[in-house]
Amino acid sequence: MNMTVDTSTLRQLDQAHHLHPFTDLQDYSEHGGRIMSRAEHIYIYDSDGHRMLDGMSGLWCCNLGYSQKGIIEAIYSQLQELPYYNNFFQCSNQPAAELARALVEVTPAHFNHVFFTNSGSEANDTNLRLAHRYYQLQGKPEKKLIISRKNAYHGSTIAAASLGGMGPMHKQTNGLDYVHHINQPHWFDEGADESPEEFGLRVARELEAKIEELGEENVAAFIAEPVQGAGGVIVPPDSYWPEIRRICDERDILLIMDEVICGFGRTGNWFGCETYGLEPDLLTFAKAVTNGYMPLGGVMVSDRISDVLLSGGGEFAHGLTYSGHPVACAAGLATIQALRDSNVIQTSGTEVAPHFQARLRELEDHRIVGQVRGRGMFAAVELVRDKGSRERLAPESEGAVFCRNTANAGGLMVRQTGDAMIMAPPLVCNTQEIDSLVDMLGEALDKTAAHYGV
């Protein structure tokens, strides 16, 4: 529909009929929210004309910002040629076949097959199906259990929410009984009496203890993000991932790496597993694969698993109507091409990201900043009232909510998770734009400190 509607009418329509994700629905129906109207480069604009530097890349997905004409043209061209057809019944389409090859080219060498979905949630559901099918074909049908981490986010379908370890989600629905959780590697919150290295080893070894408790013969896989994104940009201590790798390598346990946020350049490499020197058996992707312009997700399947799946055993009884959607895959192809042509992953990793991390660490001396942590092009700033005791500004993370709202009002879109301010700016930012982001965040911190009398 190509008609102009005033902001007041749009808000009324939205409040009356639109149920939003992860929202207090009663509060929203009474107070409403912001209507976004347009975007360009790294800036978003609401219907009141308020411009904001998007410090979250949409929802961790617009790594190339909002002005990628090549992706838009690829979508339009594909809509004119083949707007849809399914990939069931021995059928495929050109963009799906070409994107499968392109993904094989940019992922680690032991990935040569892909299963397409529409989102990261569906991809993690698919991981469960693949892991269980793999062990069935191996004659080990009892290997069903999955180990994940507390405060992890792996999506919000029933299966994906079960894999995740976020309390509010688990309180509202019964999760799958074959998913178990160990602690997260969040040193600032949970390792105050240990060095980061000691804490990283101890938490990693909880995986070993959990496998022994459940029985290796019953455990199929361990799933984790390289860096926990929605959990608060939780960067594990350097000792953590090598120990996890040792534990998985010594046992018949699949390693599932959820790269929905870390993938396509966020950590300075194409994928976070490369940043941490890991070789997962399954790799979840979504979000930035199309720069957020179209819904698309999927699973990269290692040779270890695909060799078994392709060697016989009958039908893999799993699929989605829009798996390998030609328009979404055309967007994915154009996005990968743009990432390659611009060399933005290397540039952001070697130039912009170090500047981003260095500028943020200047905030460590701020009176309400307890910790600054980050990797590549995402980071978190943890807020406290007292640096020594790590006492928080206010109950129920109200201090971080106030800081977020203050930053938003000042022209910076950042997000609050717990008592942390988290951000993941587009990879296409230059250093001057990073300076603007950090300066605006600093102003919000000053106002927050003043508000709470610190």
C-alpha cells in the first residue's frame, strides 16, 4: 500500500492490532512505541523524523547497513523471474543452488552441505533433527540429549527456546526434557573470586561433568554461540574454548556452533568459530546472511555428518515450505558478493573494530562503568553503582533501562540486557562514526550517573 498515514493513526493501528515479540503486551497496548519509517547507511529514522545512529545493526543483522542497492536489485530481479517455488519433491532453483555453493566457499573447509531454513530458530530446530538422525543412522538412537548453557539464546520456537537458557522464556512454557544446561562463561557476574583464566577452565569443565552425569552414550551434542550475543555480549575467557574443544574432541559429542549473530564478520572473521579456532560439526546461520533484507537461515553440515546422511538410510523427514526460497537466496548471494567485493570483513576487523574496542575502553574509568567487554564489532558496557562491590545502579536493571532510553533519545540506538548496555554497529561504520557512537553513549552514561546520584 503506497499511501501516507500520519504517525498518530499508525500508532493507533499498531497498538490496536499488532502483538510484538518480547514485549509487555498490556503496556504496549496502552503506551505504544516508535514507528520506524526509513533508513540509510547506518542511520534509522522514525515517523517523527528523529534520526538515530543504529548501534545494533537492526537486530544484529544489517552488517552492511541500509543502503545496499545490489541486494535490493537482486531481490527485485528474482521476484520478476521466479518469485517462489518449493524445494520438495526433487526440485530446486538457481539461487538456492548457487547460494549453497557460495556458503561452502566462505565457511571452513569441512562444510560442504547446507540445509536452508527461514530463521535461526528454525535452523536450531533443524540441528536437533540432524543430530538425532545422524546417531540413528550410526546405530546409536539413545544419543538424544543436548547440552546448552544458561542465559544462552538460540531462538524462540519451543525447541530453540528449550536450547536457550533464559529464565523468563522457560517460565512461560515447558521446554524439551532432553535439553540440559550448564553455566555460562560470564566472569564479571559469576567469577569475581577467580582470575578469568581460572574461571574459564572451571566453567568449561562443567561440560565434562555434565556429560559424565548424563552418560556419554546418551549425549548427542553441545550447542553454544562463540560469543553470547543476546545474553549480554558475553565474551568467554581465553581459557574457555580450548578446553571445550578438548572435551568434545575426546568424546563422541557433536559441537553445534550457533553463528546467527557472530557470523558474516561480526568477530573479525567470516565466522566466530574461525576466531576461536574451532571446527564445529553443525553451524547455524541467519540474520546477516541477507543483511537482514530477507528472512533466511540455515545449517552448514560438516562432512562428518553429511557423509552419514548421504550414505543411505531413507528419507530425512524434515522440511519447510520456504526452505531455499529463491528470493531470499538471491538476497543471500548478493550479500556474500557485497561482503567479498567491499573487503569489509577484513577492514572492520583490522581497522574499525580495534578503534571501536579502544574507544569503548576509555569508558572504563567512568564512575558507573564496571566492565567493558567485546570482540570485533560488538561489545557490552556493564553498569554499576560501586566498582569494588559491583553493586548495581538500581533493582531490576532499571539503571540500564534508563541509560538505554537516554541514549535513544539522544540519537543512539543501543540495547539493554540485564545491567549491560550492548551494541553491534554495522561493519561499514568508519572511525568517525564510531567516535560519534561512543560519545553519545558517554553522554547517556553521564546523565544516568547524575540521575542516580553517583
